[in-house]
Amino acid sequence: MERYAARFEAEGTLAAKPKGGRRRARLEAHGQRLREGISVEPDLTLAELQERVKKRLRVPLGLNALWHTLRRLGLSYKKRPSALPSRSART
């Protein structure tokens, strides 16, 4: 009970404090360098790009975080098949 009284005296309220908050993206400061790197090597897969980011920018991150960063920057990484689809098989 003393704890609540002390908090009310210090803060003027017993309401719950806000939780969490927005976490900043690890690559937020590297957006321009990421754009330049992709323009030089546009055919990288996500895994290859992840390795390059880890080595060159020294920012470890998962594939999902990288995917969200690319999407936020308006960059595409989707690969197209190198061969035409088969006409006999469903696509």
C-alpha cells in the first residue's frame, strides 16, 4: 500500500504506465546505402542481401525484418522464373 501512496504522491496518478513503444528499424539509417546496393546488384535473393547487409553494414537482422525494410523503402526483390512456364502444366 505504501508503494501506491508513494507513486500517487510522486506522479499524481495511479494509472498504468504506457507499455512498449515503437521499435526503430535497424536499417532505418542505412536506407540510401541499401538502395544503392540493390541498384548495383538487383538480382540478389533475400538471403544474399541479408549476408551483404551483415558484412558491409554490420547490421545483423532476419529475413523478415529485411523484407519489411525493403517494402517500406518501396524496393522489390521478387524474382521471375528464368524459363517460360510449361504449357502442359498448370501454373
